[in-house]
Amino acid sequence: MVSRLVKLLFLHWTADEHAGGGAERVVWAQMRGLRDAGHECSILGLQSGGDLERAERNGIEVWKAGIRNVYLPDYEVRRSLPTRLLWHVVDSHNVFMQHSLAKVVSRVAPDVVSVHSFAGWSGVAWRTLASIGVPAVQVLHGHEAICPRATMFRHGRNCSRQCFDCRVLRLPHRLGSRTLDGVVGVSQYILRRHENLGYFRDVPVRRVIHNVLQRNGFSRRQPIRAATEKPLRVGFIGRLDPCKGLEPLISAFESLDMAEAELVVAGRGPADYERKLRSLSRAPSVRFLGRVSAPDFYSSVDVVVVPSLCNDVLPSVVYEALVSGRPVIGSTLGGIPEMIEHRYNGLLFNPEVPGDLQASLRAFLVDEALQKSLAHGASMSGRNYSDVGSWIQSYVQVYEAALAASSKAAIR
């Protein structure tokens, strides 16, 4: 049977590839891959005001709709508590955005709508698409459908279940999720987390598809340096945030008291938190680099540590390191263990077990044979995370399956 899949509409909080972080890069990488495979792609995002606008970028149709809420989502700006509360109340059931969505669907006439971050559109968008009769697939990049803060992390701890305000503000989302034709989790963790809370019940198409990396300067670097080349460099790269586990990492590294190793930290965060981190260690073996080029960072370190205290869904740092041939010492939380095979391409540690991170760091730093073995495993694993063609084909299969499921439901 020849596929009818030709045209896709992506729904996201922004149409700007550079406005957010990893999810935005993934969305655009997928659209470019689908375009190159012969499919037509459009994207609908939000802007701070104005009417519906259309443009084109590299063969991809770009639509922007003015948001009908108190502000445009911006993950770099911290709003006041009353303002955030009002925004979330409106966003829990934002009927004001549905006219723009319906209008663009009518103009584009997609075979399938691929929904990504629906912040600003609200979960009502799922019901809108169902009422129009266009097949829709939700791609889960994070926790936003089950948690207004999108983290399931509060007061320094991971939430084991939805708190009261999450249940109230996300009730429309749980019910609306059942109208979809497909759901993709970028990790097994995030798909199961939603399913365990009653989301996507009876949705016919369910898949897990890990993200991949379009190289853009990344390459498999030289293997781990010989033991005579000192110091060995332990690296962290990412947002400097308490949930990322930097404080325990600095403490664990310094407790080793190894003169032949150094810790380099790349990334930025709130100024007060950066000052706090710097005050934790004045040792010359701990260096803060600020923002640096990711490919340059990976080529300069021997191992990457991802010490997350929160349930990171599928942190890109892990697969970027693997594609760069760098082993990873990673937390056992979230989707991290799905990418790290213990003692093959990295080491796993439980952040809730005292001393486990220190033990993993020491095991790597003192064992040259382990360093070489893990570097080899990382390079082999990195191949899976740079195969864009297979990644695109996996999504095509999901969209085709959702289209077929929707057609069967319509016949019934």
C-alpha cells in the first residue's frame, strides 16, 4: 500500500529554532529531514501579538499566531507568582487560541499534525484537532502535559505523583489526550510517566523514539589520552541549575583530592546561583568556563558527567558526548539510563546513594584500561545517535500509522 502521507503541520510554542533549547532544535531537524525525504512541512508557533502571519524558511512554511494570554512563554524570564498563576489558569483551557489553530489547519490541509510543546495553545488544541478530523500525534519532550512547571521537581525533590494544583490545571489535558491518534515519547521514561497517570488511554499508536544529533561540527574525537597526559579532564556542560546536580558533583570531585584531574564546568545560570557554585570551591582544579562551543567542549574533556537530581527526560548532553566519542558518568534518573550501558559506554550512579558519584569518578580516573574501554563503547554507541535517516523513517512510520488508525476510526 502506497502511503498517503505527504504534508505535515508541526504545532509548537515557537516557530523559531533558536528561541528555546533542545526541543526547538529537534523540531527543526525533524522538519528538515522530512522535507529532504520529499514531504511538505509547515510549523505553527506563537508570537507576542498581532495577527496571523505566514512566511517561508528553507522550503518550510512558517506560521505565527498572536498569543491570547497575559504573556508569551519565555523560559529565560521569571515572572511574578500571580502573573504565572493567571497564565497557567488561562492556559489550562485556552479556547481563545483555537480559532488561529483551526484557520491554519484549514489553509495548510495537513495529512497529520505533529504536536510538540503546546504551551500557549493548551491541551484544548488536541480536542480542536479531533473536532476538525485531522490525525494528530503528540511528541513528548518533557513533563508539561502533567506539570505546569514542566519539571515534576519541587522543593529540591522529584515529585512521585501530581500535586493538587497539577491535577487541577492538567485535568483537561489528561482527558483531551485520549482524542489523539498517536503519541511518541523521546524516552521510555517520559511515555510511561504519562501512561501511569492515565494519559493517552486508548490511543492506538505508541512509540519511543530517541532523539539524534545532526552533526553540525560534532565528530568522533581522538580516544582518551594516555595516562601520561595529565590532568584528566572531567566535564559538565549545560544549564547551571540546582536540579542538575552541580553541587554534589563539585563536592564529590573535591573529596577525591586527586592532583592529576580537573573539573571543568561549561554553561550559565542565574547570577546568584553561579556565585554560589563558585564559592563552593576555590581550588584551581575546578574551573568555570561560561558558555562555550559544545563541539570544542567535548573535544577538550575525557569524560562527561550528567549528575541530574531531577528526572531529565532525554538530556542531549548524553548523546552529544557519545557522538563525540566521550563516555558519560550519568545519574540513574529519568531517561539517562536508556542511553548509558554501564561499563560499556559509561558509568551509572544513583544520586540518592551517598558516595556513589565519588566511587564512579574514582573508578574512571584511576583505571586507564576502563577509560579506553568506555571511550571505545561511547564511539560505537554514538553511531546510533547520529543516524538521522533512520530517525526520520521512524517518525514517518508513526505518522503513517496514525493516519491509518484515524482512517479506520472514521470508517467505523
